[in-house]
Amino acid sequence: MNDKDIHPIMKELTKVTKSMPMPVVTEIKLITNRDAYKILISTMLSLRTKDPTTRDASMRLFEKAGNAKEMIKLTEEEIAKLIYPVGFYNVKAKNILEVSHMIIDDYNGEVPDEIDELLKLKGVGRKVANLVVTEAFDKDGICVDTHVHRISNRFGYVHTKTPEETEFALREKLPKEYWRVYNDTLVVYGQNLCKPISPLCSECTVSQYCDYFKNKK
């Protein structure tokens, strides 16, 4: 694809994905009125976990502990039981407890709003940090998960080997107007049409721009 094609692609995908289920972290953002702590924790839970499982686990956990001060009253085992069966639930329970202590001890009980500070938290990588700054604080960030990495490369917009490489490539070329919406848009499209295996190219309305589609003809 040509770099300028990103404009018609984003216009079309924004329209198409409006009728599809929103990503779970976006849903939690709306439900909690942009509660930064809950967005952070639900994003941590979402790693390697399907959205319905993340949603249910988040709601169970937040019923017991809706902020860092309440969370540190729970044991690691109690948290693990509440978030089961999310992926790596024992590791995530340990990280959630440690992150909650760090927020209280190092950040006066407030979730930091800068990527570099978020990366200091246990279990928080670039994907989580970028998603938190965009969803919780409405700041510019480019969250790259497997969907964003896969589709950006399928289009031919970037040519990268890892999600982190994709993030930095996108920071160089993706117009700023799309930074906050790029993740949500491509995640939804990746879950429903541009799937990892057997993508539904015949139903795709931006296939004319896509290198993957052109090359498989």
C-alpha cells in the first residue's frame, strides 16, 4: 500500500467497525467513567486472554476491590481466585498486588499518566502503557497488540517482526490524528474480519489497498 492510503483505510474501517463489539478495555473505560486504576488492571488482565473472560474477571475483581487501597487488603490467592481463568492468572495476581502497592507508595495513590512511569510498574509493558495513556488519560499513544502488528504488516504499511518494532515504525509515519483510535479500530477489525488464520478477505472493504490481498491473488 501507499502511505497515503492510510486515510481512506481509516475512514472506511472506522465506519465498518462501529457496528462491531468494542474492545473490552474500551468498554470498561465507558463503564467506569475513565477510572485509570480499573483501566490499568483490566488491561493487565487482558494480556493473552479473550475479551469476554477479561470482562468477567475484571467485574468480579472490581466488586471486591475498586482501587489500590482496597486491592492491597486482598491476598495474592484471593486475587488469583477472582480473576481465574484469565491467562497466567497466578502471575497476574502477584503483579496486580505489587502494582497496587507501588501506586500507593510511589505515586500517592494515583496511576501515572506517562508511558515511562507506567513501564516502571510490575507486569506493565509497552502495550499496556500505551493503552492506559490513551484510554485513561486521553493522551497520544500507539498501542500495538497482535492484531495491530498483524494487520499493519498485512497492509504493507510497515514491515516489522515484532509488536514493539511496529509501534516505533508507526510513531514515525502514522498521522497523529489516528494515534488514539488506531488500536481500537484494528483490534475490532482483526477480531471480526482480518483474522490471524483464514482472514475474510472477500468481505473486506479495504482489500484494494492491502498488499496481502494483492499478493495472494
